Amino acid sequence: MNSNTFFDFSPGKSLKIIEHKDEIRVFEFSSDNKWFASGSWDNRVILWKISERNGIKVIQKQKILNGHSSGITSLKFCKDNQYIISGSKDGTVKILDIYNEKYIFTLHHNESKVFSIDISPKNDYIISAGEDRKIIIWKIIKDRDKNWIKIEKAKIIKSDKGPKEKIHVIRFNSHIPIFTSIGDENIIYLWDFPSGKLNYRLEGHQKMIYTMDFHPKFPYLISGGKEKCIFIWNLETKNVINNIPTDSSITFLKFSDDGRFFLTISLKNEIKIYDFNDKKILQKHKICEGTMLTAGISEDWSILAISPFKKQPTSILIIFKRKKSGKFLDNI
């Protein structure tokens, strides 16, 4: 495997987009790889359309959304890609109908900053969490045609054994009826769904955890943070099965859709792709701009979106999958 196996970082092969007026804090791609969204401290969400012309990916700005009154912290497409959900420091969660290009619901998270949201695998619940350490489970009510007609607050969770600090990441597992939360501490919390009961805690990190992801097929979880180490957990035994040392704190982790690989980003702005089985690094690249990177990757791993902090003007760098790849990559 050479260093260009996955993404083509060579000069002239990437696309730079300048649209946001302040730092970008979140990217999210739709599961059908036709859309991605960017959210910024400029209070705006920008919706982008992904298409292909003569074998070339085309990125077009579709809509600028100005519904929030403070910075955007979290974005999530629903599974049928009809709606996109946004969370904000203004304490609200908003739902946009993509095709009608309008907000249809606004949910209020106890007048507290929302840092993370997710939607359940069956598209029937939303979870939100943030500064107040509370997790809210929202029930989506649909009509016979599966259109969303109402969203109700189903449960508010604040366990004495739960998070002691603000929650920054909350995620559903696509195969096991659980969701997880991490925040300004060194513990990963696993919650039963839909009851909201705290199942157990994963303890092993010595410093603050910044990021995590569930394996898409098997009961594994990867996590990383301040202490310069990637942890791989077995959710059945609740034990750490691998520690991968790194030379910098880890700010972003993401599995490929088949679980064979995972991508990491560090505070040194290094992007690395690992083989999950043997933990070898298959690709490594450093972005020599900004102080940290916001990142997002498409479901099929054909597009990587990154944005450096503290670099003006604020830009989105789009990196595409290398066109002429070996047979190994073509099987992703």
C-alpha cells in the first residue's frame, strides 16, 4: 500500500470552497452520498449537493440555512435522507425538510447549549445532549405516508451515575439497542435504548475523551482523546482489546462502512487511515494549515471534507478518493 491508496492529496487534486464566515465545527454526509452539510460558528448550515458528471464528482451549494441564532455544533441526516437535523449553542434542535428547503420543527433542549444529536436506526427517535449533562430522547410521530407530523419529548435522562461534565458526543449503535455519550471526562457511558437506563461505563482512559465511533458490523467501539492513544473496546466483554499509541491527541475517529478501516485525525493535523485487523497505517498525510481540523467523510469513503481552525478566510477542503486504485481499494 502506498501513501496515495485512499485519498489523493497531491497538488491540484483537491477542491477549496470558501462560503462560511467563521470556523466550521461539523460536517455530515447523507447515507446515499448525494448531500453533505457544513455547520459553523457563523450560525449557518450550508447544504451541498453531490453529483457526478463524466465520472467527476461535482459539489454545488444548494441552500444556506439561517434558522439558528448561535453556532452550529451537530448535524445529522435522517436515514431516508429527507430531513437533516441540526443542533446549536442556541439550545435548539431544528429539523429541515431537504426537498422543500424549510424548517418544519424546532425542539428546545431545556434552554441549554446543544453539543450533539443523533437519530435512531429506525428513524423514530432523536437524542440530544449538551452543556446541562442531560440527555433528551424525542419521539418522532409519523403519518401513514411516514411523513413527520410531530416530535414529542419522550424522556429526560440525568442519572446520578451518569456524566458529571457537559456531553459533547452522543451516538446510537446501529445493531445493538444502545447509545453512548462522552464529554469532558475520561469515561464512556453506554445507555439502554429506548428506556434510557445506564447500562454500564467503559473506564480505561486516563484523560479526557474527544471522539468515538461504533464498528458498523461487530460489537466494537473505538475511542480517542487527550492522552495520545486509540482504544479499541469489546462491547460484549466491556474490556479494552487494543491500545494504539499515537504521537498526538486524537480529535476525530471514523470507521469505513464495512468496518475494515478507520480514519483518525490528530491535534497535529495528521490524517491517518488504519487497517482495523492488523492496526497498520495504510495512509498518512499532514495538513499544514490552521491549529486543528474539523472533518467529515462520506459513507462510501469517496469524499473527505476538512476545514482548519484559525485560518482566514474559512475554507472547506474537499479531498477525493484516488481514481486509479488497486483491487483492494475497489472492494471498499
